[in-house]
Amino acid sequence: MTVNVTPHLNFRGQARAALEFYQSVFGGSLAVITYTDAQSVTAVDEADQVMWGQVESDAGFRVMAYDVPGHTQYEPGTIPVFVSVRGTDAVEITRYWNALATGATVIAPLAASQWAPLYGMLTDTFGVTWVLDVQAEWDAA
């Protein structure tokens, strides 16, 4: 049995734009099902919003998202979740960082840290906080 964990991000009317942005950063395929597609429209002005969406790349990146309908309570909170992107290639992590950083608020610049060759944290224009790092060898001894 194989188990995968995929971040599922919740938005209010911004899911499509967020997914398209993440696809531009990480590549891969974009799949979107609207409330109209699913015949699940509860408010006409939300018909074309995302009921289910996903970006998935060949490199292993995957994120899902949807637009919380207006009749459902939505309280995004203050940094309730970090999306972590960890890899072994500093060039690739730097490329992702540079793309995500466009218009973002940088919390910790991408740089060497005590625990990783590269580590950085930012909050993108959609309010999602990302942690990117290059995986370090761990010696528990």
C-alpha cells in the first residue's frame, strides 16, 4: 500500500488563480471541476468557481484546492498551515522560490541555515505560507 499526503487549500473565489499560479511555478497538469461541472451550484455567482482542482507535476509536486461556497463558514486563520516543498536540488528549489516570491511577503529569505543548505519561508499573494528547503543529511548520532 502506498499513501500520499496532498495539501488541500481552501479559498474564497481565488482557487483557480492560485492553482494556475502554482502550475506556472511547479509545472505539471492542471485539473479543475467547477460547481457547474459537478451540477452542484448553490449560488449563481459562484457557478464557475472551483469545486475541486489539482496541480500535479511529474517531479512529485501535488496540491489540491477549492473555493469554499458562500453559504459555508470560511475562516482562514493566521498561518494555519505551511506547505513544505523539500528537494535535493538547490537549483530547482531556488527556481521554485523565485517564482513563488513574485508579489509575496518573505518571512525568511532563501539562504543557508543551521539545519539545511537552503531554507526560506514566504506567504504568497493568495495568503498561503510556503516553506522551501534543500534536504540535508541527518545524522542522529
